[in-house]
Amino acid sequence: MEFRDLKRQYQVLKPQMDAAMLEVAENCNFISGKQVTELEQQLAEYVGVKHCVTCGNGTDALTLVMMAWDIKAGDAVFVPTFTFFASAEVVAFEGATPVFVDVDERTFNVDPVKLEEAIEQVKKEGKLNPRAVIAVDLFGQPADYTKIEEICKKHGLLLLEDGAQGFGGKIGDRTACSFGDAAATSFFPAKPLGCYGDGGAVFTNDDEMADYMRSIRVHGKSPADKYDNLRIGLNSRLDTIQAAVLKVKLQAFKDHELESVNRAAKLYDEYLGNVVKTPVVPEGFYSSWAQYTLILDSKEQRTHLQKELKEQGIPTMVYYPKPMHLQGAFADLGYKKGDFPVAESLCERVLSLPMHPYLNEEDIRFVANAVKAALNL
Ligand SMILES: *Cc1c(COP(=O)(O)O)cnc(C)c1O
């Protein structure tokens, strides 16, 4: 069994996928081919925002936003401590200071009450200039943007949605990657919408910001002339071949994958809901299930379960074993163990099960029975 079965997906999509990739090879339009702009239009339409600016990966997508907002030394950017490293890395990369915030144990996402406390604390200390919040759609579920948008507005902060894992999620009829002032996503192969290598995109309704990001993703070029450089930028484009792959995958995502992955989650819930802590999706929220993550009672129980499942040929992953505030790279920020008890406890107790749109009921029953057997239930 695969943790995320990209081989099964390729077998299902093979005819369209092979044709799409061969077309790029035949036309040799490897950089900035028409598929890139076509994809950007389709993504913007799906998400319901004005602009989609694709780029080299999800980390660069976050960075493009940091650069567009001129985030710099002396600025504070609020980030949940339970996330993938890149969410906070991009802040420090600009010379600014990530200010970590604990998460809600039920949703794994940033706790809005603690977010506001952190903002007020930084304001009171007066050492850093509070500029922005990066909220993360962890494991496919949007953060609580209704509350977070209100907090950002009240405190005059910009809001970036890190939707690297969140593409396809929803709150009511609002789609993931449309929240806040801008959103970033990743097309890393294992994400809800993945390509065959690295890729990423920024979404925004801000015309000026979109123009700026289209310039800095190509060495700060002017709109008219590639060899007229207006500012210092990056080399971070989405390859044509990845855009071609993504056009096929986006169609499948819309046609059946997002629905299938939600059906798989529901089956897991049914089989496991009363034997172990399964993921909570609050009323009105919809997840794209980048991960299906259990919370065990203890680290020992998790280690035991992981070992037993491995013996049955069932791969599992720990997302994430270490919170941001305890990462060596952020040691100079002065955080210590005990600062964010919810995230620290989750790091010891979470375990993600195989999850993807091509899991069938038999696979899920097999995994669920193995979980029950390992936990003696
Ligand atoms: C994967 C991921 C990123 C970075 O995306 P890459 O394409 O790997 O650079 C950023 N934030 C989160 C939450 C992620 O899961």
C-alpha cells in the first residue's frame, strides 16, 4: 500500500497525461509556454480570485508575497508553530522575525484567541513592527479565516493564507486560496493538487501586487522587456511541462478526486470514529485532506501503532515531529519547551494514515482493522 498513491493516479489519467506531456516535448516551449497562462486562468477561476501567479514552488510563492509586502528586518510576522518549516522560514529569510502562535488541538490550525494575544503582546513590547499573519491550512482544512480576517483588520495586519496543503478546501462557499490579502499554494507531488516535480502559485485580487510578482519571478523584469530589469528578483517560474500536467490533474481534481478523497475520509471516520481520535472538521468547513491525521493518547502508543501498521505493509507518517519554536534554525529567537503546549503535545501524538483519492473501501477497511488490532480494540 502507498501512503499517497501517485502511481494509481497516473494509471487512471495516463492517456490525457501522456498526450499533455508529449505536446510540450514536441513544441519545445519548455519555459513560459501557453499552458502556463491557461493554467493560471483556470486556477484563478476555480479559486474565485482575479490573479493567479505561478512560480517554481510553494516556498517561493510565500516568498513572492513577503517581497511584494516588503517584509523586512524589524517586522513581526505571526505564524502557527505547528506547520511545515517553510511557513516560518520565508519570514526569517527576509530578515523579519517569525512570532509563533499555538494551535487549536481540534483543527490543528492557528488558535485565533492566542493569535490576538500574541499580536497584543508584540504591540505592548514595542520592539518589533507587527506587519502580517501567515495562517496555514494544515492537512487540507482551511484555518478559521472568519475570525482571523477580523483580527487582522482590527490590528491593521496583512493576511497571507499558506494554502500549500489546502487547495480545494472551503468555508461555506468561500474557496481555499481566496482568503486574506493573498494566498500561496504548492504543487509538490504529494499535495492535494500536485505536479510531477516542484511548482507553486500565488493568488490575489490586488492588481498591483500581481504585476509586481510577475516581475520578480523573472529577475525583476519590466512588463515589456525581459532584459530591462527594474528590481532585484528571483528565477522562479512554473515549467510548461508542469503546467501541462497540472491542467490534466486540475480537471480530475474537479471531476472526481476532491469528492473521492472526502468519501475516503468519511469511511475512515465511520470505521475509526469511536475507537481513536479522528480529525475534526467543524460545521461549514470542507477539507481537501492533504492528510488524514489521528491523535493518539501518548508517544508510546503512537510508536507502537506505527510499528504494527508497518508490519502489515501500511505506511504512516508523523506530521510533524517538531514544532517551529523548537527548531534549531530558530534557536536564536529564545523559545523554550513548554511555550506552546498544544503543538508540543500534538508533535508527540499525531499519526497520518494513507490518504488519497484512489483509496478504495477495501483499503480503508484493511487499514482500520489493523489500527483496531494494534490498539487492542
Ligand atoms: C509544502 C508546504 C510548503 C512549501 O511548498 P514547497 O512547494 O515544498 O516549497 C509551505 N507550507 C506548507 C504548509 C507546506 O505544506
